[in-house]
Amino acid sequence: MHKEEQILFPFIKQLEASAAGNRQSNGMSVNSPISVMEAEHEAVGQYLAEIRSLTHDFTPPGDSCTTYKLLYNLLADFEDDLHLHIHLENNILFPKALELEKMPG
């Protein structure tokens, strides 16, 4: 997330400003940082799949205490939130940024 906040999102804001005629492009491509983020999204998805497998689809053992059950519920919620985050970036934000880059600035 640090890379997104410090590198990619400011880059996309610059592309947007350039497309609106407010600033000149720096000549760099957004494709490389997007590729890095997509690779990281893939890796995180694999980590979460492993966690899901190890926790038997976030199903706590029958004799689990409330805190243990809460942890599993929060892990499932985290997975849902992260999948939404990845979907929004990979399928909406990144394609729009690539289109912005193609626009004359």
C-alpha cells in the first residue's frame, strides 16, 4: 500500500492533470508501476488462499473461544475487503489510468 500511496496514485493524479491540460507529462509510463501492483495483488491473493486453506475456509474448531471465532470472522472480512480493493484497482482504476496516459496532454 505504501507504493500505491507514494508512487502510483500521485502518478495517476499527474496523468489526470495532464489530460485536463493542467500540467505536462513527465514522459514516464504508468504501465510499469501498474504491473508491479498487479504482481503484488496476485501474491497477496495467493497468501490469502493459503490462509483460507489452513483455516478450513475460516471455520474455527468447534471448541473455540469467542476471541478465536472473532479472529476467523475478521480474517474472512479482511479477505472480502481485499478482494474488493484488488478488483477496483485492477479492473477499474488501472485501465482508466492506462487510457489517461494515451490521451494527449
